Amino acid sequence: MRPSGRALDEMRSVSIETGFTKHAEGSALIKMGDTHVLCTATIEDRVPPFIKGSGLGWVTAEYGMLPRATNTRMRREAASGKQGGRTVEIQRLIGRSLRAGVDRVALGERQITVDCDVLQADGGTRCASITGGWIALRLAVNKLMKAGDVISDPMVDPVAAISCGIYAGQPVLDLDYPEDSEAGVDGNFIMTGSHQLIEVQMSAEGSVFSRNQMDALVDLAEKGVSELAAAQKAATQ
Amino acid sequence: MRPSGRALDEMRSVSIETGFTKHAEGSALIKMGDTHVLCTATIEDRVPPFIKGSGLGWVTAEYGMLPRATNTRMRREAASGKQGGRTVEIQRLIGRSLRAGVDRVALGERQITVDCDVLQADGGTRCASITGGWIALRLAVNKLMKAGDVISDPMVDPVAAISCGIYAGQPVLDLDYPEDSEAGVDGNFIMTGSHQLIEVQMSAEGSVFSRNQMDALVDLAEKGVSELAAAQKAATQ
Amino acid sequence: MRPSGRALDEMRSVSIETGFTKHAEGSALIKMGDTHVLCTATIEDRVPPFIKGSGLGWVTAEYGMLPRATNTRMRREAASGKQGGRTVEIQRLIGRSLRAGVDRVALGERQITVDCDVLQADGGTRCASITGGWIALRLAVNKLMKAGDVISDPMVDPVAAISCGIYAGQPVLDLDYPEDSEAGVDGNFIMTGSHQLIEVQMSAEGSVFSRNQMDALVDLAEKGVSELAAAQKAATQ
Amino acid sequence: MRPSGRALDEMRSVSIETGFTKHAEGSALIKMGDTHVLCTATIEDRVPPFIKGSGLGWVTAEYGMLPRATNTRMRREAASGKQGGRTVEIQRLIGRSLRAGVDRVALGERQITVDCDVLQADGGTRCASITGGWIALRLAVNKLMKAGDVISDPMVDPVAAISCGIYAGQPVLDLDYPEDSEAGVDGNFIMTGSHQLIEVQMSAEGSVFSRNQMDALVDLAEKGVSELAAAQKAATQ
Amino acid sequence: MRPSGRALDEMRSVSIETGFTKHAEGSALIKMGDTHVLCTATIEDRVPPFIKGSGLGWVTAEYGMLPRATNTRMRREAASGKQGGRTVEIQRLIGRSLRAGVDRVALGERQITVDCDVLQADGGTRCASITGGWIALRLAVNKLMKAGDVISDPMVDPVAAISCGIYAGQPVLDLDYPEDSEAGVDGNFIMTGSHQLIEVQMSAEGSVFSRNQMDALVDLAEKGVSELAAAQKAATQ
Amino acid sequence: MRPSGRALDEMRSVSIETGFTKHAEGSALIKMGDTHVLCTATIEDRVPPFIKGSGLGWVTAEYGMLPRATNTRMRREAASGKQGGRTVEIQRLIGRSLRAGVDRVALGERQITVDCDVLQADGGTRCASITGGWIALRLAVNKLMKAGDVISDPMVDPVAAISCGIYAGQPVLDLDYPEDSEAGVDGNFIMTGSHQLIEVQMSAEGSVFSRNQMDALVDLAEKGVSELAAAQKAATQ
């Protein structure tokens, strides 16, 4: 029934290549099927003004898409002079999600910026960014710990994200672009490895959904996150 | 336990003044306690390029805050040269939510823009904007129907929104600013009058929440939306 | 002869509601007929760089219009990415006018920002902003004096503004929008309560006027300002 | 008493060099003492959208200052990404003033853009721009008439502008920068050659002025405009 | 003598992976040592306004760097609201260079946009962009020819680019970042496979160079371009 | 053969008027035929952040064109909200070129900004800007030396620039606009008075050139620069 032939609760194949770029303190190229996102983590000693002197660390994120990551070329945001609403929304979500898995006292007064750049898109780029961004962050923090700059591990729990939606009337896991563009309801679920919720976003454009459908989507998301957490563990050990 | 002395499931008092401005096709000043939002609906014959010639209508929204709507003055977005990420996120949410309650075929090829401007803020401005924006939209559509420009009512279901969150460890309904700034988990629920879900956003900044807590918040939201739908009905009859 | 049926030297009815918003140190909703402007005054301890350390205070103003304050919806300035020329001109005028009525030594090294936001427009918004802005400023300064932060009253003289113009060949007082859009000559007069001049702007678009006509407009303006000063006094006592 | 040693009613020496640049349809370098403004007029066949098809012409203006036209270097507006409020105000004034002297029916459906660029500033740049801009406009219109594109002369009356102000308690004509920066009251008067008024702007920053003082300034302005009109006539014959 | 241990006339190893992304009509990841650039070519039926209806085609380019492509993180251009001067200069150069190798009549009235995005930088990104961009363009044109949309091959000659400079007093080929940041003279040479020149840029910041040195750099560049043209041929056959 | 009737190696007549404006520390109006550029040099005590405390000086440049410097009016960059790519490229070139002729240690920790504003354009504006900009810089440095603020002359060598190109198949010196717009190859050569090279830019849009042609252009440029250096010397003695 699904265009890809996957089962309703079947995720796309996940591949993670760490150390994809040499300059960043942590980096990973994550592939969720044909969605490919390059995630890098940059450590800086400065923090935003609102926490200066607090002893707390900060994790923030930026998101971008290469112009031809998509089927038709999109205008380059740098050329159009601003980040679109969708971009801003996504990068705020990534930052919030990653912060939920970090003990900012243990991190100490430093900032880590996670850049998520979509090289190729086929649906689910924000979720891939969070899952891959966590890996880049984990690797950067490992470097801090190895250097003795951070003593107690601030990465309290792995953070992963997966989309689910109602496609052709059925709850399905990990929508690809053909599904996403047709789905009546579309949800993004960000959780810890132990299924604690960090962020839930369910949205019906020009449509509605029932509480039962909502519950079915959360069930699927829990299955997906378990698999992603395993992949994250394998990639960072 | 709540700073305002309200019960855990008690909403702030709601007041709705329709016809607050004379130029707009529909307008309402909605007050949720000390949160005051002026909502206006503007009908235009043109539609966005991507639906030109489709026969479908469009509903969109813009959101703004007066600089001193808040406790300390914020920089005017027109002066700083762009709408912030929070503003963009909120106005996209308002537009999506209102579209979910509209039959765009019945509306016909025209656009209605709902402007939600916060005159005074005390938490929950995006939810008040949706609830009040629906009223302005309803009144504008009434005018179209009275004039015979629209025959079959495109307003399929009332749309209302309420925030809930975990405050001091307890699920509470309709957070005001003192609660919102302290809450570990913060959710916005947009529903139809009959509790069909349109959008669910739950977010934990630097924290997590369980599935049980999620369910408790949805329960509260259903109670709140029922009361708001009644107030909407009273104001537009 | 006038569309509204008013006498040539008859102002629209004035209504002033102080304390319209709760956060600002001073606030007033001023209505000149169907022109409604919300004015708020915000006190801050910082001053602009060019007077830092001088001991002098500063009064500045910002002006905005809600998108549907007018008969047809205007584009939101925050969305278009800048304040238009008209907006910039008006807010500079408001700031200059209010500063003329303030003893900046007595005010002390602090800044008061007066925000004038037009909720509904029917001509004369800049004049209503000045007259109402003075009230918000007066109320904010009262608060400073009550708290003992300011000893000697810096509000040396009330400041009010009124428009006059040549409509259908006749000098008329307080143009509303139908008159304003037809007037050959259009003037704004900012004065103290005792008719000392602060700013005079007379402008003929595609037309000219004689010195006699100029004098007739100043006469009308003096009458209008007397009435406005009385209304300001009543509202702030 | 005046820093320059001029009499109270004495204008700076005026020099006008027409044809200063070869590309523009009309051009003039006007010097009012040390204030030097290059004015060019460009004829285009298109008109702004709001008068398309009306048969009416349009005259508009733009104003700029070279970064080192002033005593200390100012930031280039093109580099800072926008025209400042002062620039916008001035160019709107120039456009309005020039339009007042043009019969837009006789001009026919075309646009003339007058660019006024200050090469060196010593006070009174907006007035010099109007006086010199009128010359550039006159020359461009002469070209249209010579070519037979315009039959009846649309330049109904010469337009000139002069500043006056209260300096050291005395009304003075044509303020230079040392006077302007000290003057309590500062006025700009735009008139036709026969003393019909087009625009009057009088402004007291942190001060006030009486109606008698206002009258004295208008008297001085009439004297100045007579001299400027003579210089315009000499330059364009 | 060179930090990398390369001979003076030794280029870094070149690797080209075509088809790196699936959506673009042509794509290649080119690696010049540690400089990695993803190049994609997008075919569109529209052309820029200035050649509409001429029957001629157009080739244009855009250039970007991921924020952490470099040793320290650079601000994202989309976030800072504009493309920097260096970016604009480079993308204009890429476009001009590629157009020199294209017969725009044979291409027909369509536009090909070549996006060059630097995933990792180690000097020479603009040259790698041109060499790799030509490959993406070649592949996209192949697709047009295969589909019969273009009959006669518009790719008249391969285009490649290499940097040379004076490092530690010696002319060297293909500067990497450690050399580039120290070099007194820095040149970029864009040529066809048969050593016809398209663009030469030699620049000495705070220094000068002799005509003999210039000739030595051109000699090196010819050697480098021969090797690059061979690699391009191998990758596109 | 050339539209102007000049010999192939004949430059346009050069005229230099120093002290064209009174405020700048150095200024010159340079005319290369009908190309007229006003160059001013401004001395400031601050330097850019990246050299603060280094004891080194800085020279930078900005470039602009008056809207009607050209045959058809161009949009004012300040009005369009940004400097175009061409402007940015040119002003970076001017700055780099002038810095090559300055001993930044001898200059001391101060910045000189050279503004080059094109009053009238007929090809070769960037070269005229460099040649004239050097004069303004020379005059400003003279002022510093006369005041004893700079002891050892930091102007190590005169810097001049000239364009050459292949026009109608022939190498020609100093292209004017009619030649420039037709030329297949276009080069800019910046040299010291003793023919040391600072910057070479040769560019063929949609065309190529041989190494022999390149050599012929350099020969012409050397001749042109000798003449310009003589004119610079005459103007600054």
C-alpha cells in the first residue's frame, strides 16, 4: 500500500557515517533512505548574553537545505536575504530538542552549535536532523570529556526523532516525500531513548484527526525511536 | 497552588467584543484574562499564485504584538526589519488551524486574511489569536453569505485553541504568563468544537514528560475547548 | 458643506481612556471621532549613546498602524521588512514635538519611549498620536514623581496637535479621511497649551496657497489646541 | 553677529552650472555658499502604477549625500542597507514641492525623476536640492518641448526653497551649518516665484516660538525666494 | 618546502564522484585534497528577462559554504541576511567561466543553474567549483541531448580552473589553505582544455610581483589545467 | 578604427582637480575622458577589529555611482537596500590595490577610507577610481606628515590602474564605454609606477583569448600606467 512497499510500521534504512568532515568537533552524515543530512557540531567558549556568567552551557542549532536538495530547485535562502518561516521553525525545534537531552550544568559555560544541512531531501528532514544532530553533539562532547574540559557526562539521554502520519487512512511510520505530500495528518515525535517525550507536533492541514488516531501515531513513534536509538548507540561507540 | 488562585482545570474568564473596528469585514477583541488580542478579517478577491484558477479559497493569518504589550518593552518588529522566528511560527500555526475548519471549495476563489494583534499579553496569545481569529473569520464569512457571494456555509466546524502545561508538577489548564514562564512542559491544543484534533504541540524545554502526562493535558484541553466553543457561539449569534 | 456635517471650525468629539493597558508606565486610548490611537509610555534607565553621561533625559516615539486600521488592508510593515517613509516621518515628528514640552534636565538621565499604534484610522492619526502620546508621557512622569525618582516636574507645558486644511476652498478644522483625501492644502500644527508653536507643517500637493490662507489655518489650529489641552487636563487629573 | 558675517537678511552667494553631466536630460550643479548639490532629471516613458492610463505625468525625486560631503564621514546608505529617515523625509519633500509647480496634464503620461546628490554640505541641502532640482527639471522639459513631445509648457511657475531660522534670538535668512546646528527654530519655505506657498515647515527642537516670530521668518523667506527665482531664470534662459 | 610536502608543480589528488545527489539533472562531488565541493546543475525552461525571446541559452552559478566547512565556524549567510562580497564575487566568476565554454545558440532558450556548495574547505574552493561545476553542467547537457531536446553539443570546450601563487618566494601550483593564507601573490586561472584563457586573476595583497613571476604562474597553471581536463574527461565518459 | 578615433595605444585625456571638496582630508576629481570620479580620503583614528592593537594601519575603499552617471538611470543602491555584486567587487579591488602601495607600519594604527563616487561614467570607472583614489590618499597622508602624526612616508610607490581589451580583434588601451560593451576580452591592470604588478584581471565573457593576446595587453597597460603615474606626480606636487 505504501509507495515504497514498506510495511505500515517499517522505517527506512538508516545509515550513519561519523567524521564526515574534518574541521568540526563532531560530524555525521545521516541517511534515512534518500534523505541525507550533514550534521556538524561546533564548540565555542562564548555563550549567549542571557546566560553569561551563569555557569550554564547552551546548545543551539541551525538548519539549511542546499538549493537542489529537492526535486525542483528552491531559491537559496542566502540569496533571497532571509531564512524562511519553515527554516526558522525547524531550527528552533532542533535546538529545543537537543537541549532537552543535555545537562547544561555539567556542560559548563560553553556553546555547542549544531548545523544540519540537507544535501538530499525525501521527507523527514527535520527528524533526521535531530537524530543525526544528536550524534554530532555526542561526538563533540566526547572530545571535551577526553580533553578533561568536561568531567561529568552532560549527555543525560539519547534524543531521536521520527515522523508518523495518517496516509491513505492508515497510521504509518517514517513518511517519505511521496507520502508526506499526500498525508492528511503529519506528526513529529521527539523522544529520549527510553520513550520520555520531549516534543510532540501533530498537524492536520485542512483536515482533523481523532484522539484514537493520535494514540496510534504515538505507538508507531515509540517503535521508530527505539530503532534509531540503537543506531545512534552503534555509531557512537 | 496556582499564582492566580484558579483551580487546576479552571480557565481564565473569557470576554469577546465583536465589531471592535469599523473597517474590517469581521473583527473581535478577545480577552482571556489579561491577554487581549484584536482580531480582524479582511476579504480580498485575489488568491495566492499557487491556487489561482483552482476555484479554491484561502485563509491566511498574520500575528503581531504591540511593543509594550508585554511587561518590558520589546523592539518593534517593523523597526528591526523582520518578523522574529516566534512570530513566523505563530502566524503559520494560526493560518493552518483556521484553514482546517473551512471548506475551501465552498469559500470560492477568494482570500481572507486574519490579523491578530496582541494589545496586552499575559500568556496564551497564540491560542487567544486562534479562538478570536475564528470569530473574525466567521463574521466576515457571514457578510459574504448575506451578500449572496457565498451560498453554502464554508465554516464547517468552530475552531478553538487552549494551552495546557505541567506547572509545579501538576497538569493545569490555560497557563498565564507567570505559569508559562515556569512550566516544564507547555502544550497548545487546537480542536474543533466536537474535540476533533487539528494541531497538537507539546514541548519540554530542558525537560521531558511521560505519555500519561500527555494524556492528562489532552483531557484538560478538551474541557477548555468546550467552554471556548460555547463563548464563540454566543458571540457570533 | 463638510461630509460629516461639522461646522468649519468644529473638531470631532474627543475621548480619552487612560490606563488602557496594564504593563506600560503610562497609557491612553485616544479617539478623535473614528481615529483611535493607543499610546503607551515606557520608562527605561538607559539613554541613547549621544547623551550618555550628560545628565539629560530623552523622549522618543514610534508609530505604527495595524494592517486593517484603514479601509483597505495595508501590508504589515514588519512583514515587508521596513518602516515606510510616511511612518518614519511621523514618528520623528511625534518625538520632536513631545521633547519640546519636556525639561530634559529635570527628567534626568533616562529615556521614555512613546509608542503610538493606530487601531482605527479616519484621518489625523499623527495629530491624535501627539495629543494622546503627551497623556501617556504625563502619566509615566507622574509615576516617576510619585516614586521620588524625579523631583521637579519636567513637563513644562502640555503639547497638542491638530490638523487644518483647505477643503472645497474653505479653511476647516480637524480633517477626517474623506476631507483629507480631497484637501488641496493640509497642515499639522503642534502647539503648547498657551499657543506657543512647536512645529508647523503646511503642504500643498500639486497646488499652492496664499499667506492669508496660511493665517486662517493657524487661527483654526489655535482654537483646536485649546480644546485639546482642556481634554488632556481633564484626563490626567 | 552671524558666524559668516552676513547681514540677517543676506543669502549666501548662489552659483548654478547647468549641463554638469552629459547623460541626464537636464542637469545642474547648484552652489549655495559651500553647499553643493548635483541635480539631474531623467525622463522615462513609464509612470507609477497608480496613474497608469490616466494621461497624467509624474515627477518624483531622490536625495543622497556622498559619505564625505560632511565634516565627519557618514556611513554610506547603500552599505548600511537602507535610506535613513532624514533622507526619506527630504526626498518626499523635494518630490512634492516640484510637483506643485507642474501641470501634470500638460506633461503627459511620463515620469521625470530628479536626483539630488549632495557633493558638499554646509546646511540647507534640502532647499538647494529643490531650487536646483527645479532647474534640472526645467531643462529636461525644455528638451521634451523642443522635440515636440510636449506642446504646452507644463512648468506653470518656478519653485524655489530657502531656510530661515531663529539664531541667537534673531530671525535670519539662509542658515549655514554653524547656524543650523545652534538654531532654536528652523524653517524651510518652498514657494513659487510669485510667493504662493507650497510647503512650510517650521520646527523647534526642545523649544517653542511665537506667531510673531513665525511671521518674521515668512517675510525673510519671501525675500530669499525672489532672489533665487531670479537666479533660476538667469540660468535657464 | 611546501607544508604538504608536495613538489612545487604538484597538484593535490583529484577525486570526482558523479551522481552524488539524485534530484539534480547533473551532479558531482569534487575533491581537491581536503577541499570538497558538491556541484549540481539544474535545467529550467525559463531564461533571464534580458534574453527572453532571443533563442539563446543561459548558464549561471551560485556558490555557498556550509558554516563549518572551515576551521572555525562562519556565520551562515542565510542567517546574516545577505551573501557576502566574497561569495558574490566567486559566483559571478563561476558563471562567467562556464559560459565561456558553452555555445549558447546550440543550448537553446533555457537556463542551467550550477550550484557549488563547499562541504569542506582547504583552499582553492572557487577553482574546484569551476572544475566540478563544468562536470555537473556536462552531465545535465548530456541528459538534454539524450532526450533530443538539444541536437548539436553546446559544450564547445572543457573548462577547468586552478590556483597558483608565490609561496615562500617560489611559484607553486594548487595552493592549499596553509599556503594560501601565507602567499604574497595568489592567482586563479580559468582555461579551456587546450589552454585558451578565459579568466586570469592575480592579486597581491600588501605586496607586488614582477612580470616574470606572472609568466611562471601561467606556466604552472597550464600544467594543472591539463591534468584537470583529463580527470574531467575520465569522469564524464 | 576606434569609435573615438584614438590610436590603439592612446589613452583618453586625463585631468585631475585636487581639493574638489573642502571637508575631506584629501580629495580629487579625476576625469578620464568622459568618466568623472570624485575621490575623497577620510582619516579616522579607529581601525577594524582584526588589527586593533597591532600598530598597523588600514586603508579601505567604497565605491558608488550616482543613479544618472550612466546613459540610462540605474536604481539607487541605497533605495534598493543593498550594494550590488559589481559594486562590492569593485570596492574590494580598490581597497586591495591601494593597500599594496602603503607601508602599514609607517602609517600607524589609523584607518583611511577612500570613497570613489562616479559622477559621470563612460567606461573604466574602477581604474579611474584607483588612480584618483591614490591621489586622495596621497594628499591625506601628506596632511598627516605635515602635522607630524606620521614621520616616515608610508606611500612606498604610486599605484595606478588602466583597462585594456581586445576590441574588434585588436588589443587597445583604455576602453571607453562603446568599446567596453563590445570587447570580447577586457582586462584591468593595477601596477606601481615602476610596473610592478599588484592585480591583473582578464576576463572573456563567452569567449577565450591566447597567451600572446594576454602579453599584448600587459604591454599596453605598462604604457598607460607610465602616463598615469606622471599625471599623479604632477597633481600632487
